[in-house]
Amino acid sequence: MKRLRFLPNGIIARLFAIFLVTLVVEFTISTIIYEQASEFSVRNDEARRLAEHLVIARSLIAEQPYDQRRAMAVELTTARYFVQWSANRPVLPSNGESRDGIREQIVAWEPTLAQTNLQAQTLPHSGSTIAVGSLQLPQGDWLFFRTVEPLQTTSAIYGRIFSSVMTLLALVILGGLFIRHTLKPVRLLTETVEQFGPGLDRASTAKAPKGSGDVQRLMEAFNAMQERIRRLIDERTRALAAVSHDLRTPLARLRLRIEAVKDPALRREVEDDIEGMEAMVTSLLTFLGGDGEPESPRLIDLAVLCASIVDDFSDHGHEVGYRGPAHLEMRLRPIAIRRAVVNLVENAVHYGSDVELLLSAEGDAVLICVSDDGPGIPDESMMLVREPFVRLDHARQRDTSGFGLGLSIVERAVADEGGSLTLVNRTEGGLAATIRLPIAAKT
């Protein structure tokens, strides 16, 4: 089922929206029912009074001589009801048909009026309604009547609606505050999860269970989970330290023993194998070590760092050039960033003969671009090559060292700085690997 796009993402916002929609629907329906009931009640009350007045007026006028009936009708006119005598049947709007039940309400209160050819209906008048009608006297003459005061004023309706709306707003605000207070522990837990990392101590991330029973169980489960994660990380860190020692020790012994090898060619081959094994061990420990070796950002000169890396590769006989400013200070994790840049340059010098490292500022970011003139990477493999332990043997030479963790290590280091890594095949041949660091890190 597709998620409705108009729904808010936050749980508080969604609950608030549900609460608001429920109240609005309830308010609309109850207002309609209330107004209809109110209108019926007003008309029913008015019909009772009108029926009583008509019975009295008909009786009094019928007792008067024919020539005095008009005057009597004038005397029976009050501030609430207008009464007029007529020798002929009055003509009412809509032919005197009762379309809203006012006649039936009058007859229900005074059944004797049903025998008087009673006609009654309501008409709009100045934003409200009035009742008009006629009835026949015993001698065949007629009595016309209408209400002077409106049956229901628009201002009264608006007043009730306004009071209902204010009540609705008060309930929405009050309900929203209760929802926000109820879900506050969930929001705190979310912030804790976002900040959780092995470098933080337990006291800074563990939260005391608060809120409803479900929320408390959730927080207790999170505290237990992060304890398990910490134990796993601690155990992994200790295991890696032991593996690092156990692997590097025999490699160091081999490096010492090759001095006894008399054949220079054989010695060179053994040294290459040892260097390859050391590179694999280093890359594997770096990738698996991960957050087990937390490093804090500090102010460094990125330009000097990049230039020094280029100088190191140049001293080892590689054609690597540097273009960029002489100085560029940023707050970064120096070891991780240096390792990332070194990995990119190592890949470039391994697969290309002409390598360039370009450092530049572009808009809101600082770019570190390492380009080579090698075979590049097939477009369909651009995403695959970022995965750990992946080596594209069909695109690169097969005599590569390491486990295929170089780009994975680069991506992790760059992600820790809030940046990104892009790989693009150059039109003139080769690959361009670009690290993009947010300018916010610059000081």
C-alpha cells in the first residue's frame, strides 16, 4: 500500500492530524444535527404559541359583527403576531403550500384548526425566516396572519458556531499538548538513537524508562540493545588487537630473516609478498576496526596533508602531481582523511601512469579529486565497486593487493565528515575519484 504523500512524517504530527480530523468531523456532524434540532425546536415552540393565538383570534373575531371584524383583527395584532381580516381568501406565496411542516406543527398543538382550511408556511426574511398563513372563519371570511419577529436569527446561529469553533480550537490545543507530552520520551529516545555510537559512554546514551508502559518497555529494550552492541564492539576490538599483534609479529620476523637470503631477485620477491600481506592486514584491520578506534576532529591544514601525500608517492617513483592552494585549514579527522586520500592515490598509481590530485573549493564544499589515465571502471560496476571485498578483475589488473576494501574505507571516512565520494570515468580516459567535504567543516 502506497503511503499517502499528504500525511506528515512525524508520529506526533500524524497523531495530531488524526486528532484534528476526528474533532473537525465530529464538530461538523454535531453542528449540523444541533442546528437542525435547534431549528425544529424553535419552530415547534413558535407553532405552539401561534396555534394558541390563532384559536383565540378566530374565536374573538367570529363573535364580532361583520363590519367590526377588521377592527378586531387590528386589536389582536401584537408585537409578535400580525393579524388581518379579509373577506376573500388571501393569496400566499407558493399557493399557500406548507413545505417545511409548520402547518402540521400548528395543527398538532391545536387539532381544531385542521377544519379551518389552515394554510401556513415559512418564508425567508432578512437573513432569517417568518411564518405566514391564513385560515377560514365560520361565516366564510378569512383571517391572514404572520409572525413579526423572525423564528431564528442568523446572528444566533453564527454565535453558536463561533462558540463551538472556539471550543474545538481549545480541545485541539489541549489534546496536542497531551500528545506531545505523552510522546516526549519517544522523541528523546529517537535523539539518543541518532547520537548513539561506540565512542559515547553508557551514561550519555542510556535513558531512564519514562512515559507509558509501551514506551518504557521500548526504552528498556533499547538500553539492553546498546549494551549488547557495546559488548560486541569491545570484544571485536580486543580480537582485532590480538589478531593485529599475531599477524604482524611473524611478518616482522620474516622481514628480518630475508636479510639472510643471498639471491637479490628472490629477496625482492619475498619482500613484495610481505608488503602485500602487510597491506592486506592493514586494510582488513582498518575496515573491521571501524568505530572501535574513535578519532575526534581537529583543525588541520588539508592542503599540506594532500601535498605531503603526493610527495611521498613521488619519492617512491610514481608520477603524481598536486594542484591546489598552499594552505586550507579545516576541522577533520586527520588519520581517517589521510587514509582515504592515500587509498585513492594508491588505486590511481596502480592502474594509471599519470596521476593528479586536485584540491579546490567549490560553492559550499571542498573537493579532493584524484584522477588517473588508467582503464577506468565500467558504468554498470560503479556501484558494485564500492561494496567491501569486491574486486573488478575484468576491469583492473589481477595482480592487485588487498581485499577490495579501499573504496569502502574511503566512503566510511568521508561519511563521518558528512561528505560524499563520487566516481566518474573521464572522457579522455581514466577515472576521477572526488571527495566532497562540506564547507561547514572549514574554519
